[in-house]
Amino acid sequence: MKTLTLCLLLGCQTALAQVTVIKAGKLIDPDQGTVAANQIIVIRENKVEAVGASVAIPQGAQVLDLSNMTVLPGLIDCHTHLADGKFGEGDPMFQLKKLASQTVLESVRNARVTLESGFTTVRDLGVYRALNDIALRDAINRGDIIGPRMYVAGAYITITGGAGAMTGMAPDIQLPWDFHYGEANSPWEVRQKIRLLVHDGADHIKVLSSGAVLTHGSNPKSQEFTPEELAAAVDEASHFGLRVAAHAHSPEGIKNAIRAGVASVEHATMIDDEGIALAKQRGTYLDMDIYDEECIQEQGRNGTMPADFLEHDRELGERHRENFRKAVKAGVKLPFGTDAGVCDYGTAGKQFAFMVKYGMTPMQAIQAATSSAADLIGRSDEIGSIKPGKYADVVAVSGDPLQDIHLLENVQFVMKEGKVYKQQSR
Ligand SMILES: [Zn+2]
């Protein structure tokens, strides 16, 4: 009797595992590149248990009727900076006006709006103040705050004064430790920094192979780390089972990183034909954030983007997009990554239309943000498609995103690990 009363009060969650069923009008399978109609998805607790047209609905299951919607796996952004605080302050020098705790508390909103826009997983690629990303990830995992599943870098591994450094101060200004935690200037220093980050709980390593657009005193056309330093990064990270993502704009910076064996090159803005061929041959992902140009130019117009950043960016936008088109044609592996933080958090879905405009089919763009992204992160057994045994990360839109890719800019249903975070009725 006591148990029954408890069951009535608590919905019997302790006695019976929570079972949820989604009725999907259309279900996109990015693994196969196919769409199936009228599918039943059975979810037990946080994992998918069964998927199919004639799957029986378990008795007592909570049924979510999405039979007039297109259902997709939770989206994955392979390049974010969720822990950098409030969006739109343009100059990284603003970071010096805040406490680290202030920055990470501002980032709570970034995590929430990212999840609510349909991105259930992110590969976060560096943070101005080291380890704020780890704090954010862990708070989400504990359930203290709402956000996507985060895989984080912990800090930028960068040369002194390089693309991942906090620059622009007078030489006699001493920065707090967390602004230069990942600075390294030899293969052995690179290894030492990676050992620190592994100990701190990083999920992958981010290195800066060339100069940057959005860093004072940096030249995106330069190369920064040497091939020896990049090879040391890949080797050291591999000792701990971690992959390396390399920021690179310049053709040589890109090729150095690919030859060193990184998992992905970020931006790959000025990649040349040799670089595209190398990426294809080595199976390296090119994570090309081709939507960002819109936001850099917009922030230039409204005066929040520093003049030297705009000068770095000049003429790079269109070149980047045309190189993306070449990479699609060459059959290079291209995940979905937006460098979220350059554009506002929660707007990453706008990149889909650009990926289609510059050569992908809508299905390829969806695969970039699901199955390909999961493969790059090394988690294809857990995320990237709606299959038995994987996390129940599910999004849905009214209409058919294969006909109108813009629909992914306004995802109406979001579930992460079996829990619904957004459900808008039309
Ligand atoms: Zn970035």
C-alpha cells in the first residue's frame, strides 16, 4: 500500500523505468541518407530502445505525437565557444573587465539557448579563461543548468602572442594564469600543456596552427606552430586517447596540421588545392564555419568589431565559401561547425542554408551536423542518429527540411537524453 501511494505520487519512476514513445511522421536517418515515414521510436530512460514502423508501443508509455513533423537526431555543432560569456562585446579585451566567475555565469544563457535551438551536443573548442568550459560542462552534466552535452578543450594550445593568446596589452601588463594557461613554445612545452589539460579533464585538444582573424597583432596568413610542435601535440594527445583540432587559416598552416595527423582543421579558410587533396587522402575533417562572415560584417557595421579584426577578415569571407564548395566537390569530410560566439549563441542553424548554397545537398548538410559530427567527435556509438542503444537526442520541425533547409533555423521540438526541453505547437 505504501509503495502504491509512492507510485501514485512519483509516477512509479523508481519501480518502472520511464518509457517514452515518439510517433514520427517522417524520420531522417543520416547514417543511410534516407527518410522513413510513420516511425515509432521507443525511449527507455535516456536511450533509444527500438525504432521502426511496426514497433509495439509498450503499455503505460508516455506518447509524444509528432506525426505531422519531421524528426531528426539532435544536432551537433563541432565548433563552439559557449563559456566565453555574453555575446556581442566584440573585442576580447572585454574579458579583462570581468571576473572568471562572471564570465562563466553569463555563459549559462549560451548553453541554454544552444540546446533550445536544437543542438544537443557541441564540441567546444577553447575559452579565453582556461577551464571555464570544464566548469560549464560539469554543471550541465550534473543537471544544475540546462545545456547541450559538451565536449571541451580546457584551453587553447598556442604560441606566445599567437592566435589563441590574449593580446593587445602593453608588455608590462601581467595577465592572470588562466589567460595564458595553454601557451607553449616548443614540442616539449606543447606536451606539458596537454598533460595538464588531460589532468584537468579536457575531452580533446585545440591547437592554433596559423594566425587568427579575431586576435590583436595576429596575421591569419601566417603559420604559428611548427610541424614538430603539431606532431608533438597529436602524439601526446593520442597517449590519452584524445583527438586534436587545429585552427588554421593559411594554406601552410592547414597543410602542416593535416600532415601532423589532426582530426580536424578548423576554418581552413585559405586552403589550396594541395590542402584539399591532402585532407581527402588523410581523411581529415575540414570544419568550415562559412556563416560567420555575416556576423563579422554586421558587427563591423554596428561598430562592435575592432578595426584590425575587420582588416584581417577583408576578402577572406568569399574565398572561404568558394573553398568550401571545392571541398564538397572533392568529397572531403565536412562536419557542421559554426565557431559559435562569433555569431550569437542559438543562431547556428542559419549555417545550414549556407552549406546548401555552397554545394551541399540538404541531406549532406544534415549529415554534417549529425552522423559526420558524431564520427569526428568519436562518439558514433552514442550520438548522431536515432538508433537503439544511442542517447535519445531528438529534434523535430514542421515541414520537410530536405525541401526547405531554413526550417532548421527554428527547431520546434528538442529532446536530450529522453527529456523534453522544447515543444512548440504550431
Ligand atoms: Zn573558434
